[in-house]
Amino acid sequence: MAQGSIYKVTFLHQGEVWEVFARQVSQGGLFGFVEIEELSFGDASKIVVDPSQERLAKEFEGVRRTYVPLHSVLRIDEVEKEGSGRITRAESGAGVAQFPSPVYTPEGGSEKS
């Protein structure tokens, strides 16, 4: 992907919509996952403190790279400026829907054809 780009990645995680900013996003080496590297959590010197941004920073503290399941990703945008990550509830009727899980079913499962 382009050098110096900043990406906003929005994905579903346990009934919440997580929005993170990163410098590198790719298909990655794990089948069915999006690889997100160099996460950024905005300017820590702000006077107003956002609890969801702090929660994201704590969740990803010490993480060099994270893999998000492809079917959980809602959107990836290349943006001009880095923003603050956030966590919001995924409310029904809010225009956000998750694909049925699991997307990939193992062979020889208990389902009958």
C-alpha cells in the first residue's frame, strides 16, 4: 500500500464497532484475516479524555501486529489525517450487520446435505 498512508479500519468485535487507525493494512499471511500494523491512538496530550480511546490503547498495548477476521471488517478507508480510535455499541437497526458466523465451516461437520 502507499507509503505514508493512514488507514481507518472499522470492524465488529463482540457486539461493538471498533474503529482504529493504522499505518499498514494488508491481506496478511493468515487465510481469512486482515493484518493491521503500526496502530495509532491519537494525541495523548488532549485535555478531553475519551474512555473508548483509552480502552483501545490498553487493549493493544505492546501489540506490533493484529489479525482481524475478514468477515468482521466493515470498512477500510485511506484517510488524510490520523484520528482518534473509538468503540461504539453495534445497535440493531443502525445500518451495521455482521455476516453470519462461521463463514468457513470445517469439512465433515455434523451438518447433513
